[in-house]
Amino acid sequence: MIVEVFVPGTRKAAGPAALVLAGGAVPLRPEPALFDAMLEGWRRQQAAQRLTGPLIDGRARLVRRFRDFTGAWPWQWTPGRVEQWVASGGWAHSTVRSYEGALVGFLDYVCDPLYGWVAECEQRAGARPVQVCHEGNTAVHAAGYEGRSERRPLTRGELQAFLDAADDHVERAASSRRKGVAGRVPRRDAVQGGLRVGAVRRETAMLDVSDFAANPAAPELGALGVCHVRYGKAMRGSPPRRRAVATVIEPDGAGPFR
């Protein structure tokens, strides 16, 4: 929370900065109050772009992590501090791009004259924030796949072994005559494990039984011929993308592939 004391005669913040910092007031501790106000204004800008709450919160936490790492405020940041931070992390390429992207977005907002933060920093802290991320010190997105090279997809044999192990787990639970939730958990885990072979975690976690429906192209699968994914990865500023995924027959012909 920003605690401020009114001082007559002080200048009112210009532009949208005035919506976050109380007009005609001087904070008791200007640096943390100004930083918190910047983050709150940036949150509002991202919300206006229809970005999701978790994404906005994650970006704000990342900016705070960088501030804690450097021990400096945004108007004191330099390109060298960004490079030191990235070099100390040991993160994957895609993670570095995500982190740098958050810093770029925050500083683009702070340095935009439309929002009045540059003048506010000059008045309250005696320094101007600048964009410290540039082409020379940020990771580029040159390839569609940015995963680690040592990671590979499961082979057909490995995939079959995984599904067989899940089925064996279900059979052992059924033979133990356990009732209630304890007896249903192995079946649930087996179904989710099969689904996650071809889906990301959030897509699977948000599925419901009613998301399965008949597929005219595979009537032999009954009401389990297609799965409607309602929480696919969204594009920037758009709601989750929906898609339909057809199920297939298990290798042994026992039923729908999980």
C-alpha cells in the first residue's frame, strides 16, 4: 500500500501516473512507493490488453525478482545488470526469453511519455528510467522449438510400456477390493496419464467428462470418439483456444486410447 503525506504546492503527476500516485502528494519513502505505483499502473495496462491475471501476476513477480537481485530501482537499472542477472540464472533459452520479455514490457511502459513516469521519476528520484534490454543483450526467437536437445519424444515401445503399467496399476487396485475414492484413483490416474501423452498440463487439468462426445468418423468408439479441449494455449490477449482432438483405438483394440 502507498502511504503518502500531502504537501501543498507540489506538482501533480501528469497523465495516467496521476491515477496511481495521489495528486499533489509526496510519499514518505519515495523509491518503494514509486516502484509499487509503476507496477500497479503496468498491471492496469496489461489488464486493458485482456491478458490473464496469472500472466500479469507472474510478470510483476519477475520484475520484483530483478529489482531484488540488483538492489536498484528501475531508474537505476543498466544493461550490465540485465546481463549479470541472466548469466547467473542458468535458465533454458525459452525461460530467458520470457524473463527478458517481462522486463522489456515493464520498461516500455515506464518509459512511454504517454504515462508520465519519466517526469515523475525525475521529480521524485532525480533520475530517468531507460530501456536496458536491446538486441545486443537479449535472446532471440530463431527457431520454433526451443526445448533442450537431450529431450526426445517417447518411442512407440516406451509409450506402450507406460500405458501397460497404468493398466496393471488399475487391475491391482481392482483386485484389492478397495472401495470409494481409493479404488477410483488408479483409474483416474491412468486416464489422465494417457491424455497427457498428447496434451499440455493445463489442457488436461481443465477437462471434464462432458468434454467427450461421439465422432461420426469413428462410431465404434461410442460417446468417446472426440475430446473437446476448452483450455488450449491462448494467443496474446485472447481467451483460451478451443480445439477438438479425435481419440483412437488402443493397440490391443480394447477401447479408446487414453
